[in-house]
Amino acid sequence: MTDTIYAPATAAGRAAVAVVRVSGPRTREALDALCGGVPPARRATLRALQDESGDEIDRALILFFEGPESYTGEDVVEFHVHGGAAVMTALLNALAGQGLRLAEPGEFTRRAFENGKLDLAQAEGVADLVDAETDAQRRQALDQLGGRLSQVHARWSDMLVEALAMLEAAVDFPDEEVPQDVAARARPALERLVAELEQAAADAERGERVREGYRIALIGAPNAGKSTLLNALAGREAAIVTATPGTTRDIIEVPMVLAGYKALLADTAGLRETGDEIEAEGVRRARAWAAGADLRLWLVDGSSDAAIQVPMELRAGDLCLITKRDLPSGAIGAWAAQQARRLGLGTAEMTSKGPGDLAWLKSTLEERVVDALAGAEPPAATRLRHQELLSEAADRLRHALGQDEHLELAAEDVRLAARALDRITGRIDPEQVLGRIFSTFCIGK
């Protein structure tokens, strides 16, 4: 990390104020060149910025942070300038002219990690906080940035160290004066840890869904009212609505906020047998999206007499919505209600034109989202990566518990479990894993 890096820390475009951040060993040198000296640390200072020719770039508010007491652990400066494109271009060109390098995505936070200012789980919390779109995502990201997962991990590590010490004492000193049951003393701690890891892995799935969004699929035969309902819930014309069957060919996703949580509502192609190659591909994609959704809304045209099939993707707890209740009833509505009861689905008649019906449906969806994603407290683990490593550690410990006759193998399983947990916070993480994680950050963070 001998390079000194720079990057805009605010989004591109016209704004009242823009921030450019610099970090590295040549930060002081850049300050000397641009504004004639290094201002006092941690004190906002107004200075005129000049380029190599001595022309004034802007009058900027400068904040200097002396390493290691900075975000990255290095000398850092932030230039708060007017947010016009010309000012930003001139300042960035001036920094490049000093021999500084434009930062790669996530490089500032990676330096903070490598200098011990954050662990890997906290760094992921930074990325999640930048990307947060809902109040629930913000709370979860702040919790992780605050070190909750790191604190839980420290407790798990202590439990593993204690258990490993008992096992290795039994292996390395079998003839010494150690209690005969020393290895057995490790079992209660390992059993308790397995249960905690399994619970944390389950919570990690909940955390991932908070981050990515609760997925709701609208499925059903053509002209069942899926696109009309999508538009009504979205409050805009997100999907084309016509009387022609098969109008929707691809997945139309609309992000929504339900009870403070992100949700993805998807309109899908009408489910039917078709010889049209494009429509058939749309049906295939509809079935795949519905199969992976958290909740499926099966829409049935209650005014129709035409035979339809029950979607194979339905699960108990999904909803059957018999639409167009403002029209004369057909035979299919009663048949669908019967099938829904058989499958354990909730059933309701509604029309997308009725504000009362829409209010009821939105309230119902909010209840479903809260039931699925809310908990007594935010999850300690929030990503698929966390879930996989927690499950790996739990598997290793379960295997260790089955090695009563081979304590040296049990000890090795405990060591492997500890390594899996260490990869969550980045204590021992391959370079390629670090690169993959920090590449998801935005420039300047």
C-alpha cells in the first residue's frame, strides 16, 4: 500500500457540495502542492486550491486526518468543494498531476481492513449501509458495522479455544496428571456452540433477505389480472395491460417498501401451454422465479369459465386471489377456492379497482413480510457467505462430537471449525476472497 489514492466520495452530477478523498503516504505532499501546507488535523479549514500552473481551482473546506487516527489508518484528507463538473474535473486532474492514483472500488475500506480499523464483517456493513434503501436495511447495516457479528464471533472463538485446549490436553499428555474426563468436558461447550451456529446460519438467511428484498411472485393463467394488480400496487404503469392473452412475456420486477422492508413484486408470463417460442420461454422464466420466491400470489379470473391448471410452484401458506369480483361470477372461482383449501392457501376475492381491496392486500403483504423478516433483534450474520461458513463450522463440530475414540481427529475438526469462523471476520482470508468482496464497493469508499 505504497500508492496514494484519490477518488470522489460523492455521486457524480451537479450538486452544491462534492467531496474528494485522498489517502496514503503522499497525502501531505499533495496538500502542500494544492493549498500551500498541511492544515491542523481534525479541524475544518478554508483554503484556496491551485493547480500546477498556479490557477485557482476553488476555495475548499479541507479536513485532514493524521494516520493512524483516520478511516483508513493512513494520512487522509477530504476536499469539500463546490459540486460543479468543472471544479471536480480540475481537482481530480490536479491530484493525478501530483502522481496520485485513482482508487479502485472499495479500496479505501480495504485499506481500513488491512490496517486493522475494521474487520471484514464490519467492512461489509459499510457496503450495506451505502446501499441501504429501507429503514430495516439501514438498521441491519449499522448493527453489523457496529461490530455485533464480530463480538459474537469473539465469544465463539473463546468457546472453541477452550474446547480445543481440553482435547489437545487429552491427546498430548495422556500419561500426565490431567483429569481422565478432560476430553469429555469439551462436549457440552461444543454441543452448545453447534446449536448457536445453526441458529446464526438460519438468521443469516433472514439477513440476506432483508438485504436483497422479500420476493413476491404474481402467477396465474393469462388475463387473470396480474399486470393490473402489479400496476395498482406499484402506483404506476409498470406493466402493459391489454385484453390480449400473453401480453407479458418476461419478468417485470417492481421494488416496493412494505412495513419498512424491501420487497420485490414480480409480474410473470401467464402460465399456459403455448407453441410460441418466446412466450414459452417467458412461462419457463415465470415458473423459475415463482419457485424461488418467498410468497406466491395465485391470481384466478373469478369471472371465467375456462379450465385452468393449478400452478405446481404453489406452497402451503401462499395466497389465492380470485380477481374481478366486480364482474359476474364464473365457475372457475369456486373451483380455485376449493383447490386452494386443499393446498393450504389463503383465499380472498378482490378487484384491483377497489381501494379497500388493495388496502387489505397491502396490509396482508406487510404482515407476511414482517413475520418473515422481523425478529427479536437484527441477525448477527447477514450474507450468504456468512451462512455457508457458519454451516461449515457447525458440520465440523458435529463431526468432532462423533470422534470419541479418535481425539486427535476431533481436535483437527475443531481447528477447521475455527478457521471457517475466522474467514467470516477476515482474520485469515485468501486474497481472491478479499478482492471479490471489496470489488462490490463504490468508487471512493
